[in-house]
Amino acid sequence: MSAFWQHLDKLESYICRVLLAIFVTLLFVQIVARQIFGFSITWIEELSVILFVWFAYFGASYAARMAAHNRVSFHLNALPRRMARAIEAIGDLFWIGFNIVFIWQASVFIGRLKPFVKAQTLGWEMRWVYMVLPIAFTLMTIRIIQVNYLKLVCGIDPRDPDKVEVEQMIELAEDDGTHRQMRGQVQ
């Protein structure tokens, strides 16, 4: 896979990192302004809330790419893997259907917003703030399709991100020669 596609595959991750860095920095500035200088910068709180909401929606899209959304899967673990994949794909079709309806309804809602509906302290038109809804749900839908393509067509089963982290820790420990201690802690 080319470097461009690898970076595009992590688009939501990059967006979330930037949003997180910005809103944490803004909140830090606000805390310093209040505690040390005794005044509040009103627009920082509103912008921080908007950025946090955007962070949550892009994070949900990234979780869809990582196949890390919470699912009730204990019943699927008892089934043969092919059947479990098929049932997951059917569930994902319902999820995609929901996303399509949500994208449509969010777009209608944004289209109906009047230009005078603005954020209180920033003065931004709220239609631009709410644009995260159709964008994030479109990205999430694309990621759901991508994960199902990887699972059903390519035979690549995305692994649980938590298990991947544990396995990476074990590999690092093996490089350090402390793998016996790590394996005892993990098991």
C-alpha cells in the first residue's frame, strides 16, 4: 500500500489528534487565565465544546475503521467464523442504513438553518458547526464498508485493538529479554 493510502487510512486519527491538541491547549489557556489572571476568555469554552464534539464524531469514525465499536458478540463466538462474519455483516447493513438516514436528516436540518442562527460567543453560523454530522457519518459508513470488504472479500480479520497492544507489549518485552515476566502478567 502506498504511503498516501496509508495516511488516508488514518485520516480520522490525524484529525482527532489535532482536535484533541487544540481543545486541550485552549482549556489550559482558559484555566491559566482564570486562576492566575482572574479573567475568563468567553469564546474558548464554546470553541472547546465544539472541538470536543467534533473529536467524538471523528473518533467514532476511526473506531469503525479499527472495528473497535462495542458489540454484543458472545453469541457470535459460539458460531463458526464464516457464519459469525455473515451475521456481523447483516448487522453492519442495518448500521449503514441508520447512517444513511442520519446523513440525510442531518443534511436536511443543516439546510433549514437560517444564517442568523449563530454560535453565541464565536458568531459562527451553526450550519458550519453541524457539518461534522454528515461528514463524520459518511466517513463512518465508508469505514464500515471498508472493514467488511477486508473481512469478507480479502479474508483479513481486523483484530481487537486492545489485544494488538498487549501483543505489541509482549514483543517489545521479548526484545528486552523480559518476556517471561510479561507473559505471566498478561495471562
